[in-house]
Amino acid sequence: MEALADVIVDRVVPALDHPFTYRVPPSMRNDIAVGQLVTVPFRSSVVSGVVYRLYSGPATPEMKEIVAVRTPQPVLTPALLDLAQWMSERYLCFLPQVLRAMIPAAVRRGGEFRSIPQWYRVSARRQGRQSLKQAVYDFIAAQELVDRRTVLDAFPKAAPALRSLVAEHAVEVISRPMSAPLTVEPGHVLSRPQSEVVRSIEAKPGHGWLLEGVTGSGKTEVYLALIDRMVHSDQEALVLLPEIALTPQVVMRFRARYGDQVGVWHSGLSQAERWTTWDNVRRHVTSVVVGARSAIFLPFSRLGMIVIDEEHEPSYKQEDHPRYHTREVALWRGQREGATVVLGSATPSLESRYAAERGELGHVWLPERAMGRALPSVELVDMREELKNGNREIFSRTLRDALCAALADKEQAILFLNRRGYSTFVLCRQCGHALQCPECAVSLTYHRMNHRLTCHYCLREFPVVTRCPECGSEKIRYFGAGTERVVEEVQRLCPDARVLRADRDTMTRARDYASLYLKFYQGDADVLVGTQMIAKGMDFPHVSLVGVVAADTALHLPDYRSAERTFQLLVQAGGRSGRGAKPGRVVIQTYNPDHYAVRLSRTHDYARFYEEELTFRQATQYPPFADLWLLVFEADAGSAAAALAQQAADELRRKWPNLILLGPAPAPLQKVQGRFRYHVLIKIVNPADDGVSLSRGLKDLQSRVPGLSITRDPYFLM
Ligand code: ADP
Ligand code: ZN
Ligand code: ZN
């Protein structure tokens, strides 16, 4: 018997996706632990690996010895190692791929970073006009003591303001050890519905919950109250936000409450900053982390609560290896580590709402806005009528008048385009009919390349039309208006308006969001024009008008979630209005006022929407009534991609004759970066039948077929 270690080596070996066994040399026996990084010989080289298991057993002659232990402490907890195993099975990825997602690059390389903390606190009262400087001062004043990084997280361009505040002796700089506890700022007194929610959740620790609360109902206030208890009982809490760079004010609320006990985690951080947060979590210096998706892998070992705010957001789905859904990982982790998981949303995903209905999640509600504020009133404008009345502009008269009125009153407005993906759909401007596949009831996508219409579910092709099959009109339009057009239009209507534009072209880095947010928040602009990326979470007290320029764009995407996404976007967009003292107004322009996703957004009627959508999903056998797997085949030539896809489809049909298998056919995005793409879609209506053997078969297929990637429960069907 000898001391042995199973090690997950940092090399993807498709046929051998399991830990390899090594001998532990006697000199190492006292310092080696599960979860540590080690160096091991592998094939003809030396690679890094993570200790997965330690035991004693019989050694074989070909077993090699561990070369070195690279980290004094484990970098993964036992729970995270279990999670890695589960993820590699569930999402068909290799263990090293999961570990690379779990362990920050700086840690994998064994590097250490040290930052010299600088702290600020106010030393004299200051009351200036509304400016960045005053905002920074108020921020510091609200927190008693705050470190430089926190200030710059919240206000990326605050460095000059900080210097000047110090120079005028309004703020002083001190140094202070990281671990000194701060006094915790007390929160608001909870309303009765809020305390009932808190009581329900606390009565069943370690459970999963859906918190369904309208926009502005105080969900964040509930998270804070729940986390207070965690922090006081020496447990840790993780709060996930869909796009953290977009919601600096949520981070500020947590900072204001818990000071430097809060860590931040998102893609905009430097490696050193990430290392610091990661290390603080590991050493229990940080007990609350507010972060984006990948924060779910932080090495907490006293985790008491995971909150997923806006749990319906598609950004929780990772579309690259490992292709996980954060909600599923959080629920798994919560169960394994005994942590309560709270999923919060005004418009829950169908999956979560269905799980709550079936009792798999607890269900709590906040049906009204906090402080007796009203939900904004929503007007639908039928753009077909506008056209009939001779208005061919992108703004209806209603929206134009509302915009001018808001600007005249010195209020702010947000205009959404609600555009997603790159596809173009085909719409009749006369009757609002969008060309659909007769079999699948999803919109057809126009392909410029071959000038044809394709259904991306059954993957059938149709010729291009010039006449509406519904009403015979020739007012057929290939849709796709951009934010630039909308900005031009605003400037033409109101030449004095200061307009900001927010879309994937203008905002590439996390800092861009924060500075845009600040600009609009401070009132340096009157109108914000953007895509759905600005619909979530943003809280601007002076916005009295929200206009949705084209509600239908998401409705006609070739995606079974298109109605769900549309409803969510419309309700969330509307939720940005009237968050201050004044009531808000929302104008939604649509060619489909009768579609349930549009119609029900007017009254924020999630319950009715859920009923209608669930009926549709059941009838068409889409999730949550089926499991979907998307297979994407990529090759340098179209014929090669098609052949790969055909071969794989034939093999799957032979091995699993009962499978519902759609395709192969060209993907909606047929060519990406010079590579041709083909799709096969697998639908499993009764998972118990094929589940395990199928997922093994798919994993095997994925490792054999070059250019094949497989996604379980895909969110991106392009
Ligand atoms: P949500 O997260 O559901 O959108 P928030 O937590 O942001 O809602 O609350 C909306 C607004 O109402 C915030 O400005 C918040 O400070 C305020 N608010 C929420 N609950 C209370 C309360 N119990 N007392 C006072 N103000 C509250
Ligand atoms: Zn079809
Ligand atoms: Zn028509």
C-alpha cells in the first residue's frame, strides 16, 4: 500500500476525461491536500493539475510521482470538485475545461498580487452643486470608510475628483488593515409584505426559492435583509447580477451596507483585482460578494445564501465551454453546501416559474411597488394604424409628443430598440403578419447569402415573397432598424436634446457602461437610446418616459423563447420608468398589439402571460416540457459541415431511433468568421427514456467529431 493521489491534469484528452493516479512521494505527504495545485509528469511533458482524491492503495510500476506542490492551500473546495464532476457530465465538457472556468488565471499560474489599500473618509461637511465631485463625496460619506478601489468601481473617472476633495480637506486618506470590521449600516424598515417574504425564506434554510416581485417592489431590500442575518451568523453570501457593470447602483447599495466586507467580481476587473477578491473569499475576509455569472465558482466554504437577481436574464447562460446555466449550478451548489438559493425576478423564466408551481422551488411574492408607488401606465401604439394614417416615420405621433413633452418638462427619456441577434425577419406593414413556418410557428429568417427564407426549427427553406400571404399587400418589409437611425430621428425632432447611444458598437468595455450610467444619472444627457442591454436593473429617478421603438423585433426571432423574451423586455423596460417620485409613462410601438406577449405587458400581467406561454410550450413540446440539445457543426467548407452533420444525425438516428431529431440544416448564422455552420436539434420529451445513455453518446460524439459543439438547453439558437 502506498500514498496515492488522483489528479485532474490540465490537458484535454477526449477519450480519457478522468483523474489520473500518481504516487505521493514521502517528503510531500504532510503538505498535500485535496484541491491543491500540483505539477505532475504527463505523457512526455510536465503539466499542472488539481488533487482530486488522496488515499492509500496498491501502486503499479507505471505510476509516476507528483513533482511538486504548487500552492500551500487548496484552490478548490471539496464541494467545487464535486461540482466540476457534475458539470462535466451535465454539460458534456471535459474536467480541465471546468477547472479552467473555476480557477482564476492568476491563481492557476501560481501568481500572487498585493495591492496597497488606500482608504478615504470624510473630514468636513461639504454641500456643493450636483456634480461628479459631490456624488463621490456623498458616496464616501455614506460609508464611513471606503477604499480607493471601491470608489473607482463605482465612479471610474473619479480620480481627479478624489484628489480635489483631499486637497480641499473635505476627505482624508488613511491606511487601515483589511480585516478590521466595519459597522453595518442599518437598512430600511421592511414593509409588511417584505418581512413576510423574509420570514418564509428564513423558515426553510437551505431551500431554493423563487421571489416573484414587480419592478421596484424592494427585492434588493429583501436580499439585504436576508444577507444581514447571514453575515451576523458568520456565514457567507453571494449575489449574482446579470450584467454587473450595468448596475453600479446595486453594488453601491451593498457597499453602503457592508463596507469592505463586500467583494466585487466581474469581467471588467484586472487580474490583480480578481485575485484579491478570490483570495479574500478563500481567507473569509470577504463575506459578501456581488458578482457576475462566474462568481458562482468562488471558493466559499461557509456559503449560506446565493441570490440570483433578474434570474430570467439570458446572460446567466454561458454559451462557451463549459456551457452551464448559472441558475442550475447555483441550485446544485446550494443543495450540496446547504445554502439557501433565492431567484428574484419581476418576470421569472418559464423554467423557474414552472419549478415553483410543481413545488421544486418555494414561491414568494411582492406584488406591489415599495413606498406605495404605482407601476407606470403603459400605452400600446398600433403602428399599422400609423401607416394607414400616412405616418412612415419610426416614431408614432404618440411617442413623438410624449418625448417632446418630457423634454419640455426637463425630464429624461429612454428609448429602447429591443433588437437582438443579427437576423432579419419579414413583416407585412399592412397587417402586421410576420412570415412563419407553417410547421413550427416560428418566424422565418431571411438569408442574404442565398436570398431565401429558412425556418430554423425544422430547417426547411422557402422562397422570398413580395406579397403578404395573409392580406395580399405588397408592403413587405425586411426588418432591422438600428440605434443610429433612432438617434438621428430624435435629433431631427428635438435639436437641443442631448442624446446618448448605448449598444454593442458604442460599448465594448465594462467601464463604458459605468461612465454612460453616470452621465445619464447626473443629468448630462436628456435621452438615452439603446438596445435591450440597458433594459435591466438601471434605476434613474428622473426618467419619466420610456419608449419602446419596435416591440416586435424579438418576437420574430427564430427562437421558441421569443415571446418570453419579448414580454420580459417590455416589462423590464417599462420598469425603468417612474422610479422616482413622479409617475412614469411608457409608450410601446408595435405591429402586433394583439400578441399575448405585447398585450399582457401593458398590464404587467405576468401570471396571465405564464399561463398562455405554458400552454404554447406544452402544445409545441418545448422546455420545460422537453429537453433540448443543440449540435453545431463547423467546417471551412459548407459541404464539409453539411457532411459532418449528416453523418452524425444518421448515427444518432440509428442508435436512438425514438429521438426527435431536427435537421441537419444551415444555421441562421450560416457563416461565422469564415466557418460554415450546420445545426442539428435534439428534442427529448421524456428524459427518463434516453437521458444517461444519450448524454454519454453525445459526449463521445463531441470528442470524435472535429468542429462539433453541443449545448444543452441552448439560449442562442443562431
Ligand atoms: P427591486 O429590486 O424590486 O427593483 P428595490 O429594492 O430597488 O426594488 O426598491 C425600489 C425602491 O424602493 C428603492 O429605491 C428602495 O430604496 C425603495 N424601498 C424598497 N423597500 C423599501 C422600504 N421597506 N422602505 C423604504 N424604501 C424602500
Ligand atoms: Zn419549421
Ligand atoms: Zn399582410
